[in-house]
Amino acid sequence: MCAGALTYTPTQHFEDRAIAFRKIGDAIDKSDLHLRNALLSLTPEQRFELMRRACPELKVKLSPLLVDVQTEKVKPPDREPFIPDDLPEGLKAELIRYRDRLKRRHELLLKRGHSRSPRYLSELLKMPVRLARFLQAEGITSWDGMRKRDIVSFLAANPLVRPTALTRLLRAISEDKPFSERRGRYVRGRTASKPSPLQEVLSPAELDAALAGIKESRSDVEYAAAWLVGKLGMTAAAAHGLTADLLRLDETGRLVIRPAKVWVVVPKSIAKILAKVADEVAPGWSGANANEFEFIRLFDNKLPKLDDFRSDVLGGDARRLRASAVYTAMLRGNLDRVTLNQTMGVSIATITSIERHLSSDLHRKVAPELVAARNKVLRGDDGVD
């Protein structure tokens, strides 16, 4: 059907791809109505594989039809959490109950409008399964037989595992034992206010230097994606999965982008890169109707995989780069939380955390020199006894 379909693809989800391309292949030379009906007959998983593996020309043809049929958003299927069958029954049964509990929570989050990665459940269950394997090797066949020293031994044997990765599991196990010792442990219903962690940020000069380093060492497309994180405050995942419908030309011909709810003008140097990529993957994007190209990813096959983009391109510093974009905007006088939320998509909780880097009273402008002098006194660097 197209050259892209002849390239090497993994065997995983092969049946979904085969069914999808066969049905679309039967209807491709017929009318759009036939193509629309073919798309409707596919499952969400098959639609995802189709748009993931199709060549650019086929994506451009199918994207408006996918929008027209008002199908659910094309996304990969959730990865099923894996629990080994050879675990002792006392360990496996509790893991199954814990998995079902996580599934119920996941479904509730989705109903409330939250979004989660397809690997969300499998990632949450990864550490509990590893702990169960460790206990099995130690001759422990049930969670009742586990002691604190066993958890300490597990963490010592796995230094990269954070203790908090097991907190939810241990809490779930203890809650199922109403007569267990509670002193010094989590008690259901008791809440304690905890300050949100302080976001690490770079100064505007340090942020510009970091982006300049990416520009020198990486491709133009990779630099543009990094700029979206470090200047517009987009998450690495949002920048990596940016779709062509989020780009427009305004009345004056300037390229604008919608990172969250508001359209934002893009500098000419970045606009040139984004427009060039958009012309390649979605011809006619500048005059498209509404969300006609919402199923066409701008950087598809032009950026490394998301994890590699975070580690290689962004240097494992995606979270700090994004927080620095918000911090820089605040230093420029953009202190309204709603405006930052609607423009950058950053949560109010994150905004309030970043505000702690500024002077305490945000409603009154304080001279930077006064703040610097105050900080010297607080640090004891002013030489006053």
C-alpha cells in the first residue's frame, strides 16, 4: 500500500496491524464513505497500530476521517500487569488483590478526566513483583512472614529502588489486617499537611546556556522540541507527541502554537523549523479546519523514543527545564497563576512550588537588590556578627 508498510516492524500486535491494513487496503481505492466504514469497524488498538505504522501520505488521508467519525482518541492499549504463576500462593494471591485494587483506582482516575500512560499499571506492579521474587528466594511464602529486616535487605540488594516505590503496596497489605499493630504506622483517615517539594529551577542565563548546548549538539528538530519544553513549559511527553492541529498561522502570518488552552506566538527561528516539519508530515496544515490533523504527530520518526528524548536530548533534565520555563516567565512579571496554567498547562500546585523561589510577597514588587541583600543576611554572608 505504501513504502512505510514494507519497513521492518516488531511482531508485537502483528494481528492488529494485519487486520487494520487489510481492511483499509480493501477500501483505499473506493470512496471516503468506504474508508470511514472501514475505520469504524476497527478496534481502538487496531486504529492505533494503523496510524502508528502508516506512511505519511496515508496518515494525511485518514486523519480527517478519524476526526469525522468522532472516534475515541487513538492510543495504545494498556499493558496488562504481569504476575508470575510460579510464585507461592500466599504471595501471588495478595499481588492479585493489589493488582485489582490498582485497576479500580485507574478506572476511577480515567472517569474523572485524568490520563495515564499505557504502562501505568504494569510499572506500579513491577517493584512489588520484584519484592515477591526476593522473598521467595529467601524462603518466605506469604506476606505475613515478611519482616522489616526483609524489606531492608531487599533495598540493600537493589540500591536503585526507592523506598517510596513500595509504600503503596505495604500500606495496602497493612490495611487488610485490622488487628495488626498500628503504633508508629500509617493510620487510615489521619491526614497531615505536607508542603509540596520545591521545584529545582535554572536561572534564565543557565536555561539559555542549556538550550544553546542542545542546539549545538543535536538536530534542528530535536532542538525545537527541547525549546518547547524549556521555553513554553510543555512536558517532554507533550512536546514529543505534538500533533499538527496545534499549529496555526495568525492573521499576520506568524506561526502560533497551543501548548495548553491559549495560542502563543513562536519566535521566527523556531517557527521556521516547525513549519518545515509540518509541511512534510501534514501538507496544508496552515489552512486545515479545526482539528483535521489531530491524529498526525509532528515529530513522528524525527525524534528518538520518548525515554531516549528525555535522557539523550534533554540530558535527563526534562522536569527542571520545564520548571525553569515557568520560573523565567515569573521573573518577567507573569505572576498570575491562571494565566500560567492556561498558557503552559502547568498545574497550580507546581506553580505555587516554583513561587517559593521568588520573594514571599508576590503582590508587591520588591527590588532584586533588596531580595539579594536579605538573602545574604539570612545566609550569614554579610559579615554581621
